[in-house]
Amino acid sequence: MNIEISKQEQADQQRVAIFKALADANRLRIIRVLYQAQREMTCSEVGAQLNISKSTVSYHFKALRLVGLTNTRREAQTKYLSLQLATFNRFLPGFLATL
């Protein structure tokens, strides 16, 4: 039973971290852009669509990646970003459809 409580506590901690990450307008906008694009995008592409700097996008992507909402794939000097749909489906079912 303690193992089950521990799993529930871990899931709750994950939810808290996700909600903290989503409590930023730029991060919500980034998620919206990625969801609407339905493909990997570079920091530059996201920044251009949102009119924010590449470094700002990179900063926000790190926060989103750390809580499991996005994936980052590096190819040479370029980082490709995408949504981690499994996390959304597990912790925020239906959320992406509201964007």
C-alpha cells in the first residue's frame, strides 16, 4: 500500500510541476504553436511565430521539457522541439483540444 501512495504522491508532484510550467503565457503560446503545427519545430521557427527571441523560446522550452511536456531533439546545432503527447494524455486529457 505504501508503494501505491508513493506512486500517487509522485503523480501529484508531477501535476504540480506541470501546472507551474503552464502558469506562463509564453509557454502556453509555445504549446499552442506546436500543437497547431503538428510537427517538430526549431526555436527560431517558434520565436518567429510568437515574435520572441530564440533565447527566450529556448528558456521556456527547457522549463516545458523538464516537466515532460515537450521533447527536444538535437541535430548538429539545431534543436527540434515537439510536444510529448503521452504526458498531456496522462495528466491533462483534452487540454490540447482547448487550444
